Amino acid sequence: MDTRVFKVKGMTCGGCAKHVEKALRSVEGIVQVDMDVPGGTAKVVGEAPFEVLAEKVAKAGYELVGLA
């Protein structure tokens, strides 16, 4: 199972992190998401293409910019 850490643009508070986390958890194949607001990252455990994750995060109003 893959564990990846992504930078998230636009995530500035706990509320933002909850929106991003919900978007990431909605992707089939993702089993765990850990948000780090001060670091501006999301640690994602599971199997899903980056493009799918980025699209879900974009729909939530944020930008997933790649591996941290």
C-alpha cells in the first residue's frame, strides 16, 4: 500500500484541512489521510492515481501540487 505526502495550496486552517481530508477520503482506494496544517501537507495512504486525488481536492477549492 502506498504512502504519499502531498503539498496542498490554499489550506490555511483546520476548517480547510477538514475539506481537503473529506475530499481525499472520498476517493476509492484511500484508507487513511493525515493532515498537517502548519506544514501545508496531506499524508495519504492507499492506492489512487495522483490525477484523481488532485481533481477531488480541486473540486473542494484547493490545489494538490505534488509530492512534498
